[in-house]
Amino acid sequence: FSVSSPNLSNDTAYCENEVISDITALGNGGIINWYSNNSLNNLLGSGTSYSPTNTLGLITYYANEIIGPCISDYDSINITINLNPIIDAYGDTTVSSLDSAYLSVTGGSTYVWSPSSGLTCYTCQNPIANVLETTVFYITVTDTNGCATIDSVVVKIQESNNLYIPNVFSPNDDTFNDVLFVRGATFQNMNFRIFNRW
């Protein structure tokens, strides 16, 4: 009688440094052998599961089943391990609390900066930061394979005797100029009043 090839788990893609799950085979009760090539002359192991190597790139694994004197055809499964995006984050700087800091990152395709407070846009590649205290901004960059890399940028605030009070603000929840506040690093107390201009 003939033996059908074992039914292998689905092709799967991972990112580097991600935990690789065992690949599995559903057979007919015989001995399942795993191979590295379709010539089936390089045996990797036997059993209903096998642990793939954590190697970047595409690797194809082959399996067949032996029941008595009968040997099945092979089935195959592709395991792909993708490189995480290579990124460079720029913008480490020291500014006064009145100045803006320009952040930037290269690589990848989508971007998320954290914290988002003080940024003109937290999903942009090149946001502008306006902060009152030294802040570490973390940038998570994801590529088209869904793999991500994290980097950081430090914006240090240099103490200044200058005070600045904006004469306009826009409380529309766009995270930019939503709050009216006094800018400066050296004052300890203040009496802040807002009057109707008329």
C-alpha cells in the first residue's frame, strides 16, 4: 500500500531574535524524518516536530514518513527569518526651554515616537520637539515585514533666566500648542492670570 506524505505546519516568517516555534508534521503513525534538501539525503532528525535553526533568510525543511517497507513522498515547509530594520536616530541636543529640537530617524517604513507630548507629530519621521525639561524620546521603527527596532534621542534642557509667555494657543487636541503655559526654567512661583481682552 502507499503512504501519503505527512501534513506539515504552515510556512511562517519571523523577525530576528524572535522565538522560533517548532515545525510539526501530522502523519499516519509511522516514522517521520526531517531533511534539509529535497534529495532526502541529509537527515536532520526524526519525530512529529523539529526545531528550526535561527538563521537569517529563507530555509526550506522537508519531511517524509516511513511505515514498514513503505516510504511516502515528502512535503516541505518554508521558515523565513527577517532582519530587523537598520535605523539611525538623530537629534541628541541641548536647547533652552524656549527653543525647538529637531528629531529625525532613517530606515524602516512606519514610525512611533514616545512620549508623544511635546512633539508636533509622534508618527512622523522628522518631528519637532518643544519640551520644558530634559526628555528621552524613544522611536520604534517598523518595516514592511512587521519587524521593529527601537532607538532613542535625548533632548536636554539648558537652564535659562529667560521667560516666555505665548500670546496665543490652540486648544484643539492636536498635541501642538494645546496648553498655554509660561516657559522658563528658573522661576519658582508665579501669579498667572488671564483676562478677557475686552
